[in-house]
Amino acid sequence: MNEAQEAIDISIKEIKNLRNNLKKGKSVQVRSPEEQSIVKATTFSWFNKHRPLVVDLIPEKLLENVDELYNNLLVAAEKQTTRKRYDSILKEMHNNLIELQSQQFKLSANNTRIGNTDSPPDFSPITSDAHMQSVLRRRWLECDICVSSSAPLASIVMMGGLLEGLLLARINQLLDKSKVFKAKSAPKDKSKTKTLPLNEWTLKNYIDVAHELSWISQTEKDLGVVLRDYRNYIHPQKEHSHGITLHPNDALILWGVSKSILLQLLSGAKQP
């Protein structure tokens, strides 16, 4: 995750926290200096810390919308604004920041391709098996070829397979896998007492456990779920019933998302 992505991610969390805190109040209006100070601190955090990291990377119009909402928040803190009004502003801010996050990932993916830096990374930190390293490199390159060839469904299916393979390699790297099988999010059998063997896990299971074990962040987990959902459109009936049409730009964005997750997994991996 780069600085801009992290700045937006933190901003989203701050807005969520502020919204939850203000909902706890009993009064119709926010009158207490403590609550008003928290609102102002959240606003100043955006303008002084987070905005400078994204200002050169985000379309001006989209950034203007976010800035205006933060200004509205600051104005509200100077008055005895109702909690309902705050909630409305914060909900809109959350949606705009999510859009900001999406645009940043899109630009990051474009910049990566322009810079021709899509060569496969070194997979040795996550597996000492030379053959598996070769397989992962080929899969990485095949994802890139599919994206470049405007084959969105094929590329997204490949991305999901690569991510699943890397997560499994990360688990197989462990000499003691007990923490994996004891994870709360590990899939259980019908009796809900025994963890399923790894060959019965789905991509969702791998992503959930990886997040629980702090191998990937909450943002990477959420984005991994998006990738998983899009991969399910390999089934024609599902694509038809949902009215979804995959476009080359969807694959480009998700390739940037996938690489972010994959590189985070690699950076946290150590050979036993």
C-alpha cells in the first residue's frame, strides 16, 4: 500500500469512528466542547496530514467534493448542529472517500503499467520450492498478458487463482500451521468442530484467515472480496442474472488491487 492509499484508508477509518462516536450521544444536538473538538480534529487531520499525500494523484473535481464536505464538517462544529445532520454529512463523506480510494487504485494501476514495472516479483520469501516459484511467475505474467489483451474475465479468473496460490504457499511456509487451523475464520465441517483440510478451502477462507493473522490489512481484505466476487462471474448464468458486463478497465483496476495484496503478502513473509 503506497502513501496515498494509506492516507485515504486512514481517512475512511476516521470518518467511520467519528460517525460511530456521534451516534452514541443522547442529545439531539452536538453541544459538548469535547465532541466538537473531535469533529474539528478529524477535519484538520484531513487537510494537514492526508490531503497533501493525495492532492497530486486525484482528479481535481473529485477532490473538491471531498474538501467541501470536510469544510461543511468544520462549519457544523462551530454550531450546535444536530446529530442527524452530522450523520448525513459523514455518510456522504464516506461514500466520496470510497470513490477517491477507487480512483487512486485505478491511477496506481495505470502508472504501474506505464512504468513497465509488471515484472514478476521475487517469490522466494514465500516459498523455497523453485518449481512453485516458477509457476507463480508464469501465473503473474499470464495475468498481465490477459489484462493487456483486454480479456477482463480471463484476467480476473487468473488473478483469483494467483492470489489463492500465494495464500496457500504462505500457509505451507509455516512449520507450525496450528494458528492457521485454529483461526476463528477458518472454515469448519458440518459439525462446526473440525477445521476443513486446506484443499477444501475457498478464496474467501484464505482471505479471511490471512486478515485474521495480520498478513493483509483490512483494506486488502475488502478489496480481495471484490476480486473474489468478480471472479464468480466465470459462471455465465451469474453474469446474466446480475446484469453485469466486465470491461477491460475493470480488469486493470483489479490487477492493481491484486498486486497490492500479493506484494503485502510477500513483504510480510519470511523463510522458516
